[in-house]
Amino acid sequence: MIVAGGWRRSVTAVVRSTAGVRWPGFSAPSSSPAAAAYQAAGCENKVPLLSGRWFSILSAPKTRTAIHKTWLNPLVNNLLGHCSETTAAAVDTSDPSCEKFEYQAEVSRLMDLIVHSLYSNKEVFLRELISNASDALDKLRFLGVTEPELLKEAVDFDIRIQTDKDNGIITITDTGIGMTRQELVDCLGTIAQSGTAKFLKALKDSKEAGVDSNLIGQFGVGFYSAFLVSDKVVVSSKSAKSDKQYVWEGEANASSYTIREETDPEKLIPRGTRLTLYLKRDDKAFAHPERIQNLVKNYSQFVSFPIYTWQEKGFTKEVEVDEDPAEAKKEGGDDAITERKKKTKKVIEKYWDWELTNETKPIWLRNPKDVTTEEYNEFYKKTFNEYLDPLASSHFTTEGEVEFRSILFVPAVKKDDIVNFKTKNIRLYVKRVFISDDFDGELFPRYLSFVKGVVDSNDLPLNVSREILQESRIVRIMRKRLVRKAFDMILGISLSENRDDYEKFWENFGKNLKLGCIEDHSNHKRIAPLLRFFSSQSENELISLDEYVENMKVDQKDIYFIAADSLTSARNTPFLERLIEKDYEVLFLVDPMDEVAIQNLKSYKDKNFVDISKEDLDLGDKNEEKEKEIKQEFGQTCDWIKKRLGDKVASVQVSYRLSSSPCVLVSGKFGWSANMERLMRAQTLGDTSSLEFMRARRVFEINPEHPIIKNLNIAGRTSPDDPEALRAIDLLYDTALISSGFTPENPAELSGKIYEMMGTALGGKWAAGSPISQEYGSPGVHCGSANKVTPEAEVVESVEVGGQK
């Protein structure tokens, strides 16, 4: 019985089971238990491989048991009879009723998975094939040290790509180690068998793994990416260890391939491998020279060997122009003897030639001491298509548990929105081959997405297609170190003698750091020194929290702030009055993100952040005896005002934060401030239920030293029901609502109260004899008659439609 979960194995595990042998008279699957036992017994070279149709047990589910009993077991016995050692890879004889089988794989189905499911982007085929060519060159360079005879052909180490856009053909040629006939069978005829992996294992076994061979391949499926865009692939290879050249040929939908010896003298190569891709009809656009050049620059720009592409070029030259005989006769006449200067014109003559495509060198592999600032800037501009030099750069190498090299840059201008965290600013390379720049926070958090750079590592956990960075402990360690280096780089800008650089940085990326205060609590200590704010003592220049702490008074315990919609509003708020008198500096949070960022920080250098617009403000100068006397004197007045205002306020208290204003409306200690309430109201998708809950507690504070409050205190004791006193309380609340930053619920009602109060205050103030009244109020001025008397206005009662009152 075949185990039901077999097909849920990874592609790598499945393809590794396909290598095997074929036995005369049988069409056995390459991954059968017999093949496994045969190879385990060391008899893989005793029987030749025979051509034949691939057979899969899975193709006949109804007769699966019979096939295993009648075909598989005799084959296993036959194989074991030819070997000197036995194995129990296929059948467990301890229980006659129980049979053990290995998973099978259909070659055609497996190829279909590789071509259509393994890679998400077709254009990576060129990256994979160039990586194979680079490995071949690296192997030859490494082996040539101990075997100089391999380099007998004086051929440069390079990779050349030629295209035929008319016929849809791409040819990739390298001068690497090449392959023998058997290596073509092993490496190209066996899916998921990596020749590079075998070579690295051989190095390790020979205790020479310490040599940096820079080999790229590891999965053994990169070659088959050619079938993403090709109907047919022809591989012509000549090994440096052989004098013969062999040709491997395979098609996309075929289950077999052919190998023959190359006999055409014109197609012989001195050494290496030449791949010819016959593109599919829909993919012939890849054969355009410019498309190939762009793909090489994107994916293989930093491969250690030169890559040449076949490009069309041109140069300008002058050519003679045939002169019209009639025009020549007109200009020179019939008897012209003097020889006239011949006319010429400039034309562009085109030709084809090899062009070096990967000119930019991977400077992150060099020692930072050997790289100049100009080289960093030039690399930054070319790699990220920028036109301005970066504000800062950081070149570093991390060793230990995780080894990688990186160069990070802080751009001079902002291009991406803070919400867009898929900015493609970090380019990930594995052994100098571009893997991806599409990350969803694996290497950098969203708020640092503006940082640009390259990361190159040899031991990143990638999936088989080398497109997806798999989550692992290594990735988390890399992220932590990259973020730390980014903060060090930004801190260097802030400590620079040129303050303009950090002002420019803050203007472009200040919101990103504020977002970091909200999203990244683990890095608060690194973010806080980089923040900048205006303050009551620095309204024209941003200051840091370090500068604020240095300017704090001796008796000041906390860092005070006020959130408002503008500097003007913050500067004129009544909450500042007592703090200004005490010469305490107050931060002005005028950006919508400032208040949330500060609330998430909570403290800085053991100094708590305190919102001066909320209740229970402690300025450190309380006098308990005096406070007790004031509460006794104004306690009845506070109760009277609370009774009048009702549910509009949670309580009425005596204020110790005011000096010139009669009253102020403060927020609850755990509720929204006026600024936050304004921001939440403006949210398109705001939750109105939470708005009502968070703004519920408001405290009305009165200034006992103000004349208005003193008069109300008398009125509350003597005439608590006086309409004018009650109207004064209502007006005080509405004005405190506005001056404290809140929005009045009924502006029209507030306007009516103000007009009524103005009418009472101004009534009869300007008599008929005043100059203003004579000029504008006298009817004689407008009517032209000084003696005309204005009749009294007639009072008309309103009548409803239909004549009813």
C-alpha cells in the first residue's frame, strides 16, 4: 500500500528519489526500491543503462499490488544476487504480511512541476543559467591551482550571451570546466542532482572546504528553468579533462533526452559549455538584446566573471553624396574648369560586437578602509538609479553565527510613501547573485523601509526557486543586526557638525521614526535620541530630547508637552501659563503623529512624559494648607457650577495651572486629549462608540484668583438661581471648550450667547449725542433730512399658513 502522505513531501525530497538504473527486460522507475538497493550495494556501474519507456507504478492504481508482487520483488532479488552485499531497503521480512515501499515519482509530472510551479517569474531562467556558468568557471579556477594541465587551452574566463531575435534563439557560452558524457548523464539527465553540491562535498571531505570557491548552486534544478521559456534546449560541452565534445538535447514535454558526440568542426569549442535555447512562441521577446542586457544587470551584475552580451552598436561617419547633374551644371556652368568640392553627409553605420555588461563591481566584498566616499556614492547612484549623493552610508561585515556583508545608505530625498513598505530598497544577494528585493518586513521593519542597500550572504535559507526568504532564526538575527547598523548610521548624521544634513533627514523621514515609536517597542532607546520637536523656548528650531533634558530646571521632574494643531495654538494655550511663569520648557507636538509617538515612549532617561492638558498636573510646588483653604472657600461654588453643567463635565475643581485665564477644560488622565479627539473625529473609518467613551471624562478647572470666578463665588453663595449668573457659567464653559482645544457641539448656540452678552454689555453705551451715532446712526444723514423722525418699529405676530396663529 502506498502511503497517502507521500505527495506532500517537498519538491527537493521528491526529485532526489528519481536517480536509478534500468534492467534488461524491465522498465523500472528510477526511484524504485530496487534502484535504491542496487545503488546502496555499490553495483551502479555493473549494468549499462538501456533506453526505454519510463514506467510509473502510480499510473495503474487498480493493479498496484499485483505489480509490486510480480515485478518489484523478483527485480530486487535479481539485483541483490549480482552484488556481494545485501540490503533491506525494499522489503521487511520480519512480517510476511507487511511490505515496505519507497515513494515513486513520475518524471513527466516532476518536470511539469519544475517548469510551471517552482518559479514565479520566467525571467529568472537567465539568472539560474548564468549561475551555473559561473560555477563551472569557479570549479575550473579552483582545480587549475592543483592541476595546471586543465588550463592548457589559453581561453579567458568569461560568459558570453548571444541572441537571435528573429528566430527566437538565445546562446549562452562559458569557458568553464565543461562536462564529459557521463557528467551530462549525471547532471542533466538526473533531476535535482547538483554537481556543485557534489563538488562542495568533495572539498569538505578532502578538508579543503576553507577555500572560498564562491559556488552558487545547491538544489540541482536550476538548469531546468531553461524550459520556462524554451521548447528545446541543446547543451554542447567539452570537458577540460577530455578531448571530445558531446551534445545533450532535450525538449520541454519529453520524458527522454539524447546525447551524441559533436562532429561538426564549426561547432567545436576549445573548452566549456554552450547552451542554445529555442524559445517558445510567446517568450521570443526574451531574445531581444536589450532585454537580455537588462536581465543580466538586474540579476547577475555582481557575478565574479565578466559577462558579455552581443549588442548592436554604431558610429558616425561622412559619406559622399551623388550630385544631381542638372544642379551641378546650374552652379558651375558648362565651361567650369575648377574642381568643385564634393558634397558629403553624416550617417550612422551599425555593427555588432561584444559588450561588457557587468561593469559595476561588488564593493561590499572589499575592505571598507580601501573604498573611498566617491566610490560609495557612485555605487549608490548606479545601483539604485539615484542622482543625488546619499546622506550617509554604512559598510560592514558580520561574522560569527551569521556571516554576511552589507552596505546601507540613507537617501537624500524621499520617494516612497510611509504606508508603502514594499519599496524594493533592499537588494538581497546570495554569493553575488541577485535573489530578490521584494520583502514584507523580513529584513527591515516598515518604518525603516526608506533605507537602501545590498545584503550578500552565503548561508541564507531560501526555497528551491531561490525567490523566497524562509523565516528562520538566521533571518531574525540578520534583521536585528541590520536595524542596529541603520540606527548607528542615522545617529551619525544627527551628531554631524553640519546640522543641515539632519534637518534634511528629519524633513524627509521624521514621520518614519515616529512610526517606529509606535510599532517597535524594542528599539525605543535607539529611536528616542533621534526625535526632534519644537518647544516653548525654541519655536523656530527643532530640539532633541537630550537638549530638553539638559535645559531642565533643577526642581523639574518630568518632561512636559502639549499637543495642538499648530504652533500658534500651542503657544497661546492657557495650559502654559503657570509653566511659563516657572520657566519650564514645554514640547510643542504639532504633528499628528507626535502625540501617539510620545505616549508610546512613556519616558526618556528616567523622565516621564506628562501632558499638561490632562488632570492631576503636578508642578512640584503644592502647598497643602493653602489648597485646603481654597477648597473650603470655593467648594460650594464648584458644586454649584457642576450642578449647572450637569453631564457635560465629570467634575469641577480648583486649578493650580492657571494664572491669567478664568477657567480651562482638561481631559481625563486616561482619556483622549483635545488634540487626539480632533484627530479621531477626522478619521474616515473612526469608531464613534469609542469616541464617546474616551471623551466622556472632562474636568472643568477654575482659577480662584480671577475676578470673574471671584464674582461667581459670591453669586453662588447669595444668588445661585440668578439667570445672569447661570448664563455666565454656560458662557464660561463654552469659551473654555474653545480655548482648551475642543470643538463646540453647537456653534450657533454659542454665537447666540456671545451676541446676547455683547448686547447686554453694549446696551446704551453709545448715546444719541456720540459722534458715531451722529455719523452713522442719525437718519438725517442717510435720508437727507435732519428733522425727519424715525417711526417706531411695529411688532407683528407670526401667523401660520392658512391664517391660524
